[in-house]
Amino acid sequence: MKLFVGLGNPGAKYAGNRHNIGFMALDRIASDHGFGPWKTKFQGEITEGRLSGDKIVLLKPTTFMNNSGQSVGEALRFYKLDSTDLTVFHDEIDLAPGKLRCKAGGGHAGHNGLRSIHQHVGPHYDRVRMGVGHPGHKDKVPGYVLHDFAKAEQGWLDDMLRGVSDGAAHLADGDTGRFLNAVALRVAPPRSSKSTPKPAPLAPQTDKTEKNDGKAPEARDTRSALQKLMDKFS
């Protein structure tokens, strides 16, 4: 059994924010893989289903981002899970938009949601870092992540979420390589190799006995040997 947690803030006001990409990822997984209806529990919203034959619980904390650890800790204790059974999906400003990386353990890098989870369950859990880009200056970060994705970003965002859903079963199995490959196939699909090659230009047809120097070929001499001799002395 695994616990997948998506980070974000509750309410329609925040639904489209960059900070809520974790919520979006879980919503896509639940929808695509036939999970049950969302229920209120553990200071959050949960739904249960199966991925690759394993029972998976999806949790969206509704404590607001800075207190996400309260909800996560409560769920882990209820299901008697270890922190190593936990995978957290969150926004990552240190990755370019559309980039995604997996990480096992480590620091929280100043992310308030991860900071709270560290406080309640420790650092030994897996993360799916979903790149949203950086505004350019640290003072602009709060306003940046609490604003909706721009219309121009909807293309790569949808591709990333679809890729996360495509690879969710691999992630449940602990196969991060195949999970990342599933995301890459959506975000950066391979180019088609079925394009028809251009025909090679036809070489000019020339008499193999003649040098192709651009000059007109000389007329063939049809005189007999005797005629040539007579013409020479005439």
C-alpha cells in the first residue's frame, strides 16, 4: 500500500495556481484510473484505488500548504505506513516549466509544504518535483506561485499531467525510470521517422566516351580513308 500526496491550497480561489500542481496531478490520476469518490478525512480529501495491483491512497491536504504535514502525518499513522511509503507531488520553482524530476529523501529547499511534512514525518519520503519555473527574483516567488498558470502554459501543463497519469502505475511499483519515460513521451514525444525522403537529383546523361565539359559534341567523320587522303592534298 502506498500514499500519494498532492500539495496545494484548498478552495476555488487557488485551484488554478502554480502552487496547486500537486492537487492537479492527483485529480488526473484519480480520474484516469477509476478511483472512488473523494471523501473528507485526515484534514484533507482522500480517494482510494489500485495501480498495478497495489492499493493506493490519494490525499490532498486541506490544511493550507504551510500545514500540510499535519494531514500527511495523520494519514500515515492511520494506515500504519512508514514515511518511505509516501510520495509527494509538488511544484518546483528550480525546474523549468514542463520539467519533472523524482527525488528520494533530502531537504525541503525552502518549500513550505515540504518543510511542514519534514516536521511531522521526517525527510525520508519520495518526491515528484514538477517544474513551474522561477520568476527571476526570490522576492517575487510568493506572488508567482500563488497566481494561475498562464494560458500559454496550458499546453505543457496538460502534457505533464497526462504523463504523470500514464506513468502512475510504474511509480507505484517504485520504477521511477519508466515513470519518467512515460512523462517524457507526453512532454517531448519523439519525432516521426516515417517521412518520405527526398529523391536524389538525376545525374545528367552523357556519352561515357565523351568528356562532359559543356561543349557540343563534334559531328562524326563519315569519310572513307581514300577520301580523307584526297581532301588532304586538294
